[in-house]
Amino acid sequence: MNTDSIRTLYDYHFTLNRRIWDECITQLSDEQFVEEIPYSLGSIRNQVVHMMSVDAIWFARLEEVNVPPALDPAHFNDRATTRRVWDAIEERMRLYLEHLRDSRLDYAVTYTTRRFGECQSPSWQILTHVITHGVDHRAQVLAGLHALGAPTLEQDLMIHLWARQGLGD
């Protein structure tokens, strides 16, 4: 694992997140965005806010700064407000990744969780966790979008990589 590999995975993460926003979530009304879906965290809004919150918390841990409180979906009743915060969190993540060096990947980050108390993980594990967490919740968002009649898309890593290489499906 090296920083180039991590940056490739984050290119995938950011690209798919933006595609889901731009191609799918924008097709929803604000009412559909907050409409309750009887699975997982509920609405598309709740899923998206959870994803933003987790990304912000884990990157604060990586930066060893004060961890922000979890975001409350009730404060995000429209897509425009949610997207502004989403973009700001992504920008902060991009800045961290821009300055990331291979030597930092094995650095042990100490943090506290409600469930497990004090923990320690190498940076590469945290960075990988954020990616896999995003894949899981994007799949839930895509299922919710489908249930609401909105367009969806594939989120396979290999399809993303092939597209970056100029190859077809």
C-alpha cells in the first residue's frame, strides 16, 4: 500500500460520490430527498449525512484534531445545503490526501470510540475503512434512489478504473 494507491481509491470514492449527486440525487425533489425509506438509516438525506459525518470524523482523527460531533440529518432538509457541506468535507479530505506521504501510512493513530474505547490503527487502515464505508452506503443510497424512481448507476471500482484508462465496459 502506498499513497498513489490510496489516492487512486479516493479518486474513485470522490468521483462516484459526485456522480451519484450529479446524476441521481439532483433528480429528486427536496421532499423525496428526506422521504423515509424503510431500510438502514432511512432517507437518502440520512444516508448522505451519515456518510459526510463519518468521513469528517475519520479525517479529523487522521489529522489528530478535535473530532467534530456527528452531523444531525434534521439540519439538512434540502439538497443544496447538504451538497455545500458535502463539498467542504471533500475539500478537506483532498487537502489531507494531497500532503499524505508513504511514511505516514503506517503511523498509528490513537482515537476513542463509544463502542470500543481507546483504539489505535495505522493510517492506511483508517483510509481504507473510509472507502469501504462509502461503498456500503453508496449501495444503500442507490437502492433508495431506485425505490424512489430516480436514476442509478454502477459503482464498480474496475469500471471506474477502466474509464480512467479510456476503456469501455
